[in-house]
Amino acid sequence: MLAAARLDAGPRLGAASPPTSRVVRVPIRSDRPPFLRAPVRSRPGPDDLLLEVGAGRGRLTRPLAAGCGRLVAYEVDPAVLPELTAACADLPHVDVRAADFLAAVPPDEPFAVVGNIPWSLTAAVVRWCLAAPGLRAATLLTQLDYARKRTGDHGRWSRLTVLTWPEYHWRLAGRVPRGAFRPVPAVDGGILRLDRRPEPLLPRTALPAYRRMVELGFGGVGGSLAASLRTGYPRRRVDGALRAARLAPDTPVGLVWPEQWLVLFRLLHAVDPGAAGR
């Protein structure tokens, strides 16, 4: 199994580099069934389209292909492409592409993404997924700390997670101990699961205003969420919204849960909770 911990010793996926550039990888042992099963938990249907990022030699591609209608496997490393092509030769519904996933145009139809990705490119892959209108789910093997930060597992919530929470659910779907990798990296891996909600938690027309409020809250003015929000909303309204969300005025912004952000927005903008998704 090829792990997401590709080293930075050479041109990387997404860089403007010649096709012969060398990509150094850290393999993961193939005898770890929990890791093999984790991406398949996305349960693609027999007619569903699945995109695999960094397919490597195809050891994950074949089990993924068994559960979906069509699979597009992206790989840019010329050293492993022959093995990937051979591994998928008897799978007519698998399309192997020697191409940069980050440069790919997202499909028009609904699809899911699975990625055993380079850790240094995790943020770029996540941005690509979030920007794709047809994305339904993404299951990515990342550095454990990244997955924990994005899912609130440290007890703090990141700006990106809060910004996208009305439309996406983030969760830590599992861990891959560093001992599963060869050579052994310094840190464990984490399985990040991203699901698009069937309907947003706020009215679609309210999403731009919600994002502006979150950006304001994370602006850092005054050292607290309350101080930042007061630069854009009346003090009395902010204080009332904080009380309703059970937040102290001096609460650091990273400690505010996504659900509390939704409460703040609904009160600051007088949004009816029953109007979500409209």
C-alpha cells in the first residue's frame, strides 16, 4: 500500500515538473485490514463514480473498484504507472489516468474521492474537494494532526471547518499507526472523512453572510470572538447571542463549536432555523 507520507525530496503532484520527475514515497504495509476497509466505508453504490488520488501500484484501487460503478485512478509517478495499469487491466470500469488530480476538472455528476495522498498536499486536495460542486464525500489518509485539527478532536475548531460546516460534516474516521508505514515516519496517519450534507444547515441564500460572519469572528480583533464580532454587529446583539450560545465574552474563537456558530448567526441575522436548505 502506498501511504500519503510522500517525502518532499523531489517535484510533487501539482508542481510544474517534467513527467520524468521522481516522486519519493513511503509505503504502508498491505497487511493492515482496518486501513484497507476505511475508505470503503464510503459505501459507493454500483452506479457511483469514485475518484482515487495517488493510486500508486493499485493495491487499494482493486478493492475500491469492486464496490463502485466506475473508478478513475489518478497517478503521476511514472515509476509505478506500469504496475497500476497492469493491476487494472482486467477492470473495464477503471480508468487509469497519468495526470495531476489537482489539475483535473471535477465531474459534472455526483462523485466521491478516496485518497492515499501526499501529506504535503493535503490542504490542496481538500480545497479541490470543497470547490467541486458534484462532490458527495471524500475519504483521505492524512497526517493525524491535520485530521484532528479539522475535526475538533483537539478540542479546538479550525476556520475552514467552521466556514464549511453548514454544507459539510467533518469527522475523524480512524487512525493508522506510524508502525504500519515502511519506513516508519515520525507521526501517525489519520483518516479524514468529509461528507456533503443533503441540505445545508442554513438557507442557501444565507451562506455568504454566514461566511462573512465567520471571517469576522476569526479576525483576531481584541483577542476574543466577542470583541471581533462587535466590530460588525451592535454590542447588545452580540452579547445576547453569546449568552444564548452559552459562550463567555472572553471565549477564544477556536473553542467555539460549529453548532454554536450557527446559533450566533441565526440570532445576529434573525434567521429562522426551519428555513435551512431553502
